[in-house]
Amino acid sequence: MRSILLLAAVLPLAAQDPAALWKAVLQPAFDPDKAAPVQNLSLTRDRLRLTLTQGTIQFTTPQNGLVFGAAFEGRGRLQLQPPAGPESQQLRLFTGKDVLDAEFTEAVFHFGDATYDQLASQLRFGPAPGPRLARLYQDRRQEHEDLGDALAPRLFKSLLSADRKRTAFFAAEVKTSNHGWIEVQLDSLEHEELRAGRWAAPLSGTGKHLDTWLNFPAGDRPPAEVFRQPLAKEDFLIRDYRIEANVAQSAELRATARVNLQFQAPGERVLLFELDSNLRIESVKDGERALPFFQSRDPKGRDRPSGDYVAVVLPDPSQPGQTLSLDFVYAGKHVIHKVGAGNYFCQSYGWYPTRPESFAARAGFHLVFRHPKDYTLVATGNKISQSADGKVILTEWKSDLPLAVAGFAFGDFKLYSEKAGAISVDVYANRRPDDSMASIASDDGFGPPTGQLPALGSLSPSALAKTMGIEVANTLRLFERYFGPYPYKSLAVTNIPFSYGQGWPGLLYLSALSFLDSTQRNTLGITHHTQITDFFRAHEASHQWWGHRVGWKSYHDQWLSEGFAQFSGNLYVLFRKGEKEFVTRLREDRQELLSRDQRNRVYESIGPIWMGRRLASSDSPRAYSNIVYNKGGLVLYMLQSLLADPRAQPPDARFMALMQEFCQTYHNQPASTEDFQKMAEKHMLPHMDLDGNGRLDWFFRQYVYSTGLPRYEFRYSVQPAGDKQWKVTGSLLPREVPPGWKDVLRLYLHASGKVARIGWLRASDQELPFEFNLPMKPDKLSLNANEETLADIKQ
Ligand SMILES: [Zn+2]
């Protein structure tokens, strides 16, 4: 009944012309008679308090009775007290203070909630003093559009929603003397409704970055609780896609994407999607009915922020359980890039309409491609048909399992296939090098082109196709042993320009650099051979498990994808290259983690692994990768080491059982850090139970949820104790150990050129003495012989 009443209350909205309302949001008109002097007017939203001490406020012209914006000048104060813990630590990092408390002189407000009614009842309106406040609001609006953010569609959605409580939205931008424009918002459609931060220019580089100072749930709910059902706040779930795409030799992509969705929420008229704005939408239809839609502006291929939002307006409000098929028709030239003879780079993100956070969701994909017959196309899913129509080839791909994402690659490929058990590993390698490789081959970089560098030989990725097939197949074999079954039937591997990689379900995009042989790498002065070959391929291949077989519930859990992939890359190096290279790799990861950012702060101190993508800021652009990847990988390795039993066969049996059960339990579903901790506790060994409660809270609290690494000093002496016995006495002393910290460290015995793992020693913020007998005289005792703890140990 409740929803019917709500719908009745806003029925006049149905009469609103969506295009007029959209224009009003994008280029708002201010009401010349809706200005008012203010004095000590305050507005409270959860932990946020705004006080307009003295000044003038003016509002936007109502749209069908709704006022959605205001601008203010005068004196005001913004106060926001974050919850204790990582949030206040983040705020301190950006502002040096534990509480956000700032005076401001100008402000603009955007609201899709009851803000106007609240304020209006306390104001006496009169004529505006001039156009300044209207201009202030419009300038901020323009700046946001230029930054490519999605404030306009979000506001638009609230204005057309019949459930104004569910979609309530409030945002304030205030101009401060210390930090410039600060932005705060309360968005009821987010799991962590409160957010504060600002757009900041990086110390080096161009553009602006949105630094998130604070982001936490309203009502003091714990983040783990609000993300337990990561899709609970979605208006709708996408059940499946059918995408028909034409890929042209000119690199133009033209597609019709049918999105079959099912509503969860009542009363919604605006559906929000993301699509690369280089792809321009021609129509969105529900059957034969064309729907109004609004898209971020066209960047026209230029490298500048433009946003990637799409807002589609339904004629009637949504009803839970109702299904809908939307057909998006769109085309554009800058999503596939021609990068050399027969070389095309196909962007993995943004080529079809998606929802943000798609890694917590899964949808079926049925893809149909048409492309010129001189080229080959490979896509996610199983190829279910191929036919030719004159100069065009048509292929059809279908996924067995619902997937988080889909992608494709296209070019003049040579195909090489290899088997890893029942899995077919198919390498699609370009026959000719891409432009950047070709320029390396013909130019030494210090003058006019000199022709071929003789030592380089062929830089065509296809020259290494067989090696790639064998190596990638090896990674799958190892990961199946450790993590359980590979989730798909085949894995396609293709080269891309640039120096990165991306693992999509059943489809790996690997940097062309990883298709070079060792002679070529040497000639090009590349020194980190293992990192760009064995490690890199294995990291990307392992995303088939980390990200795809097991997704993540929220950005707090991104390390379950990237940290676990980093771990997997290193694990493969151990098996492929041996212990020495493996330990070297771990040390490289650790060194990066302990290196310093542009403000001379140790990366590790910037924030916990749990902070996820928020770690990347204008001051610390590499904090995300150094912490989520490197520290995340090292933390999983610590856990592997704690679970290793040298007497078991294999010594990693327990760790393998943990990882396999984790993959099986969360098969094709998202998992959280808390879910993983519970699984680890199920498999833990008695020596790990430092709190005596069967839990690993100490481990996760120290290494995942907080920052800081302890330093211990290891001291011991050995005395003969008669009867072929030697007595070892010593202690672990705390040196710079945070209060309450604890660890358990593996003890190694070195004798006659051999190293043996002989037991465990506890360490804490107190000195812990130990004493035991050995049946032989050791050459040396040591801790951390294989970098298996992040603790720093002086010995
Ligand atoms: Zn990765």
C-alpha cells in the first residue's frame, strides 16, 4: 500500500517533460524572487552539520514544484566528525585533523530530498541582489561537467523518483581558504552514504583527481554490514545481454545491445548506466517505444575527462519483479584503436552499457560480431557459430556461466593452441608488430631511423605464440592445483600495446612486451625479466580465479582480486624459477611498499589494504597498487607460510584446502574480506591462535584493516648442555612495535649448509624470552629466511 500512496503523491511528475527537466538540471535557472538573507541557519544530515552563519541564499526555479539547487555567499561552517578508526586516519592524512571543521565563504547545494522545504520554512524571500549567486551555481555545475562527474544524472534520478526517501540525495560544495572547494554528500543509494573530499591537482601530471577524504555508512553502521548484500540498493539487476556488434577496418564499432533486466525497486523512472562517451547512443528502445536518454558529452576522441554516464527515462515508474528489455543502439570510433598494420586495441571497459561495481554482479552474455574477413575476432564465452557473408565474417559467442564483464580482441592474428588438461589455451598473436614496437625496431631513439636493430629480430608477437601458449598453460595447471578448477572451457590469450595486462573471463590481454624473447629484452635494456614474463602472465591468468571465479563485494575487498593475483604471480615464479628468483620478487614488492610518495611518506603508512581504490590520491597515485597489490599479495603469502607444514605432503596442503574451499564456496559470486577471514579461521593451525579464541582477528586487524609494520630484534645464544644436546636461550625484543601487536614467526635452523624449519616463536609488544634444546650445534638460527613475514626483524 505504501508504494501506491507514494506514487499517487507525485503523479504530476509523470507530466514533466524529461528533456526540459534534464536541461534544467544541466543549465539551471535561478528564481529572481527566491533569495533570502540568512542568519545562523543550520542543516544536519547524519554526522554532517552545515551552518549558514550570515549571508544570502538563492534557489533554483522550481521544476514542476521541485526546487533542487541553491547558492550561498557570506559566512558559513562545515562540520563532519568521522567514525574513529580508518576514516579519521584518512581525514588526518589529507587535512592534518581528526574532524572536518571548515569555515566557508561561498557554497552551492544540490538536493533531491526535503532540503528546500526545510530551509524555506525558515526564510523570508525577496528579490535576488543580482546574478552573482546564479552564476556561482552555474560555474560549479559547468566545472563538474568538465571533470566528467555524474552529479547531474544522479540529481535527475532523484527528481523523477517516486520514492524520494530511497533515492534521497544531498550534496554541498563549500569554498574554504585552506583547501579550496570541499565537497560533501549524502547519497541514499550508496552503501556508504556519506562522502567528503575534493578535486585536487596532482603534484605532478595534469588534470584533477577526486580525493576521497571520508566515505562511510550513515547511522554508524559498520561497513562490513552494509556491503553484506552488495546489490541490495540496485534499482534493477541485469540478467543478460545480447550484443550485436560490427567491427570495421576503420576501427569503428557499431552495436545494438539488448539489456534484459529485472527491477528490485519500486517507483524509479530514471535508470543509470555507464558507457564510454566516445560511443554515441542513437536510440534506446523498449520494444518499439523510443525512450528519452541523456549521455555525457562527446569527448570526440580527445584525451580529456568527459564522464561516461547514460540516463534512460521510463514512461512509468518501475515495479519490483517487473522485467524490461532495453535496446541500445550506439556507434563510435575511439573505443577500438588502430595501433599498427593488422593491430587493433579493443578497450575492455565501456564498450557496452553497464552498472558500476559490475564485479559484484553476474550476467549472461550472448555476443554476435561481424568483421572483415581478413581478420580474426575472439571474445569471451564459447564460440557457438561462425559463418561468412561475402567479405564479412559473423561469429557468435555465448557464456556458459553468468559473467562480471565481457570483451573481445580483433586483428590479423596467428593462432596457436595448447592444452592444459581439458582446457584449451588459444594464443591469438598479431603477425606484425604494433606501431610502438615497429618504431623501436627501426629507431634507436637517438636520431633518425637507422633501420632494423640487427639483434632484435622479429618483434611480431606471433613469433612467441608457442612459448606463450606453453607458459600460460603451465600457470593454469599450477593454479588448478592450488585454487581448484579453472571456471571456463578455454582461455584466449592476445597481445595488446602498452605495458599492462587485463584478465577478462576466458580472455587475457597481455602487454606486447611479454611477447619478447630474452635476447630482445636484453637488447631493449629491460632488466626485470621475470616481472614482465612469468610473473606478469601468471598474475593476469590468476584473475580467472580472483575477480572472475570469485568476485568482490566492495572496493574494500579489491585485494581479494589484485592482492591475490599478485600472490599468484609470485607463486608461479617460485615453481617456474625457483626460490632465489621468488624471494627476489617478494623483496621487490616489499621495497615498493616501503618506498615513499611525492610527499615523502612511506606508501605503507598511507592507509590499510581495506581502503581499496581510495588509496590512490593526487599526492599518492601509486598507493593503490603498492598497497592493494603488493601488500595484499605479501599478506596472503604470510598466511600461506603460517599454514605450511614441512612434514605434510605437499607442505601447502592446508593452504590449498583453504583456497579451494574459498573458491568453491564463492564460485561465481562476490566475497568479502570478512568472508575470507572466516574461511581462513576454519583452516588455521593451533600455533596461529594467538588470542586463544580460534580466530584470526589479530592477523587481519594488523595487516588488512590497519597500517604499520612492527620491528623486532632476535637475540639468542647456544650453550652445550651435555649428552649431544645444545641449549638455546634468547628472546624477541620489541623495537618500534605498535601497542597490542602480536606475531608468530617461523624459526629456521642452519646447519651443514642446510636450512630447516624447526618451529615457531611468538613476538609481541613485550619482550618474549624462549629456551629450548637442540640435538646438534646450529651454525645459525634465523627468522624470516624467505620473506614470509612483513615484520622487520633485526638478527
Ligand atoms: Zn591484476
